[in-house]
Amino acid sequence: MDVLDLFFKKYSYKFPKGYPNMNNENDRILLESLLNELGVKVKLFEETSFGTLKNLANSSLSDDTLKKIQSGETFNIDVEKVTFSSGGKGKTYGGKDRYTLSDLRNIINEFEEPVILTYAGTINKLRTPFGIRICQFGKSSSEKGADFQKLVAINKLLSEFPNKIKPTERTAAGLGYEKMQVDNLNKNLQSITKQLGNNDVKLFIEGKDTGIKIASSEKVAGSGKADLVLKNSSGKEVFWISYKEGKYYTGEEKELSKDVPFQQYGSLVTMYSKSYDKEMKEFGTYLEKEITDFLDATEANIDSKYIFNDVDVKTLKDSPNLPEDVKGYLTSLPWKNLEKFSEGKKINVIFFPPATFFKRNFIKTGDKQAEILAGKSVWGLDYDGKPENFGRENCNILLQNDGLLNIEPHITEGIIDGINISPTETGHILYNPELPIKPDNPDFAYTPSLYIRHTKELSFGYTSKEKKKMIMGGRILIMPLGKIPSNVPSV
């Protein structure tokens, strides 16, 4: 398997079709982002200054006017007094309702990476490198009005920061507060460890001594479980943190937030395709049976018209018996995956219907293998129930927070003896291997659960009772139980 095969096997689940469609703007942006995270600096598309202005304006604004703006003409507008609205809805960066060019210059200079200027739809948005909205403005259709003034003002910023503003249609899915918080956490830790001379100091979590000494920190690129690693003065990794953004508690006397803010714990496909031997062989057997039972149960609960047994997959696409709704998205289905999985033999194919969902809480109190499955979902693929085997795929903690974390020197009897990391009053830490697996646990909404939903570009192949089966148009996730809608049936 070459390096590209390895890359796409690891990241395929991030793309709707299982691979980057280079004709799709969002796929190109996501691919560029993933490669940049891995240290491969690429630019998959270029913007000219005139093209940028054209994208930021309404199509009725003339090219002559855009060329004048591009040349630096201000149309007697005092651009320094032009203000931009934050937009007000959802999370925004900067904490203000309105921004001047002076404000925006300060924000741009806060980041090493370019800020992002998106122009999809009818609203242009200036965003942080993590995709968080700073401010926004509409598409100007004439040389009058506030939006035209903002277009002229934003052109001044573009001319001042040609390498620090990245125009693009939209940001890739997955960017946002989570990446920004990890970046902030890393920068704050690096700042404190540098002030302490990058010498080994005690690590405290929520005021408790972990027994570990650290001297530096590092962000982890890619899609693994660890987002941040802490190292000792020898450069050895000694503590691993997985981060999820969002409120855990409302902030009112530790009342649990009603909404679990993140979608999934991890990729089931990666876990299912992993080989298990030696002491983990029992888990491998359990996992195969649990997934098989779940998928067989979903098959038993969908209309038989979506099920095709012992079929030649090469002729299935042209079958007159395909349901009408399946015919509607036939070209989007992953037929190459199906042909590869079938290996030229007849297999069973289940087309997962639109607007169909099923769930299963696989956690059973006292079931060791179920708890290992839950642990692998939360802490990483290397979790085996043994707390001493921590690493990038078996994190020490899952840290959830919706604001800047509390990171500060730890002081004992007036002497700095370490660094303390703690969440805000709305945040929370799940310590490996403690899991909220009992229904009477107030944190039970965070227990991992199996969930399947219709996603036409994806597939999942498995074997049941010695018969190969493939679900077409379905996506299987391990999600927090509280994130799954209450009306989704259990199977």
C-alpha cells in the first residue's frame, strides 16, 4: 500500500464520497487543510485581487467600478471610519458588535496563519484561520450604501495584508472553535513552560498532582484521538489530551447541558477494520459480533424492497427492481466500494433508506468488552482497559470546554512548583478509564452509542453468518447518546 492509499484510508471518512472530489470547493479546501496540518504546504486554488472583488460584490456591480476599487480609488469614502458588524448569531471572535479597520488589523496580526475571507451566498464573512466569524457584510450592487463602503474598506485590508487574508468560497467542515481552543491551549502552555525555563515541573489537573512532570507541549496534526501532547525536558511524550469544544455544564450549580455539542467520538470504520490478536482477540470477536448484530437488526427493521440477496453487483445498478428513491441518487452511491468488497462474487446488498435512523446503546454494566469498546471510542484505538498504557491513541483525559481554559502556574507555600490545567465552570474532564456508563450517572448522556443514518455517498461492508453484506448509502457512527435525537428507534 503506497503513501496515498494510506492517506486516503485514514482520512476518507472526512469526505462525503470517501475521497476528495476536486470539482467540489469544500473538498478542495478540506484536502488543503489536512495536507497543511501534516506539514505539506499546498495551495489548490488561487484568487486574483480582481476575482476576489468580483466574488465579494453583487453581479450587478460593474467591472469598471471593481477595477477602480482594485486600483485603490476610495470614492471619497473615509475607510477608517467604516464599521463591520459581527453578525450577532452563533459564536464570533473578538467580543465586539462592530469593528473598524483598525480593529481588524489588530486581529489579523494576532495569528501566524492567514485569516479567511469567505464569499459564499449573499454574505461575505471575515473569519479567523480556524473558521470562526469575526465580522460580515453584504454583497454591494451599486456605488451607494453601506455595503459598497465596506467593499472599498475591505479592499484596503486586502492590499495591506496580501499574504495574511485568504479569500475562498467557504471554509472546510471541521474547522472552528475546537481547533482554535487547542491552538490557544498549546500557546498558553508553551508560554508558561518557557517562563519556567522549559524545565520539568509538576503537572496538575484540576488542582490534583498527576505525578507527571512536563516541560513543553505540542499540537498533534491529523485525525488521531490526541489533540495535544505534553513532553518532559528530554522531549519524551508523557501526557495526552483529547479536546472537545462546547459546554458540558450550564454553569448553574453543575447542571448538565441539555445539548451534547459534538457529533461523534470516533471513526467506527477504522476501529472495525483494525486487527486484534493476543489479549485483545476476545475484544475483536466481541466487536465483530456487536456490529453484526446491530446491522442485522437494522436490516430487519427496513422495508424488504431495499434488500437484495445473492446479487451480482455488476448488474445491480441497472436492476428494474431498485426503489424509486434509490434511483434518484444512483450516481452518488459508492459502486466501486461495492465491487471491490464483493470480489466478483454474489453478495447481499442493503440500500439504507433516506430519512431512516437507528441507534443502540451497547454499554452493559459489568460487560468488560463493551466498556473497552466505549473506551476506544472516547480515549483512542489503543485503549485496552489498562490505565498504564497511555499514548496518542489512549489519552489520559477528554477535556471539554467552551471558552479559554484555566492554565496557570501551580503555587505551593509561595513557590511555583508546577502547572495547573482546569476547565471553566461550564467545562468538564473525563479521566481515563472513568466512563459515564450507568443510567443513573448524571453524565449518562455522554455514553458512547451506535448510530446509523442515511448518507448516500458512504457504504459499510461486513460478514454475517458467513455471508458478505454491504450497506449502501448508510453511515455508522459512535456518538454520545445525548446527541442522538430521542425519537430515533433502538434496535
